[in-house]
Amino acid sequence: MFKLFEPNKIFKITSRAPKYVLFLFIVVLSVGLVEALVISPEDYKQSDAVRIMYVHVPAAWISLGIFSSITLLSIFGFVFRNKNFFLISKSLAPSGFVFNIIALVTGSIWGKPTWGTWWAWDARITSMLILALFYAMYLIVWRIYDKEEKVYKISTFILPILSLKIIVS
């Protein structure tokens, strides 16, 4: 099963059609943004501010999904002693951080006309801010330490345990 995660197999699969995937991504993204931000009707309570939710909510879910994937891949990498799981989780972290920042910014843009303020110390908003800090810590850990084994242990245990501790409390 783990032979599918070897770098040469992954490269062989992913290098086949990057131009087509990029073109498809641009078309789908353009159509989706035009439909969400221009064509969709305004809400009777939130007016035009509701349209930002078509960007905000998927960005938040993607950010949470990527962090969950990073956690699972790190645990699998530690249990099965496979470095490729760590490398995949390391490569997912920057995109998860970007989606988290998009979710925070679009949430603030939506909050100003809806609540009258850019930021409210709501549990969901604050947890997304804490998640952004976890992403930043994860990326910094990979930059600071020279020894890979130390990074593997830190990324496997400390960050998921911190996130579970905050979720539970």
C-alpha cells in the first residue's frame, strides 16, 4: 500500500497533465466566483454581504480539512515510519495557512456590515485565529530545526495535542 506514496510514483502521476488541470482550475474558479459574487441574489436580511459567504465558508472548511489531514498524515508517518507522509503534510501546510487567512479576512469583511464591527471574540472566529497560529507554528518548526527526526516528533505530537487540548477546553 505504501508503494503508492513513493516520490517517483507520485511524480509520475502528478506530472502528466498540469497544464490541463490549471486550465480547468481557472475556468471552474472563474465561473464559481462570477456566479457567487455577481449573479447570486442578495439576501433579504444581509443584503449583498451574504455573497462573501460563498468564499468564506469553503475557505474555512478547506483550512480545517487540511489541518486534519496534516494531523493524520503526521501520525501515520510516525506510526509507520514513512517519511513521505511527513513530506506530504509539510507540503499541505502553506495552502492550509492561505485558506485560513482567506477565511479570517472574508469573515471580517462580512462581519463589518452584518455586526457593525470587523472582529468579535466569538468562539468560532477565535478558534480560526488559533488555527492560523498553529499553521504558523507548524511552518516555523519546519524552518527552524535541522534534524528531521526532531521535526517529525514535534509535528506529530505537540501540535495535534495542543489543538485537541484547545478544542476540548
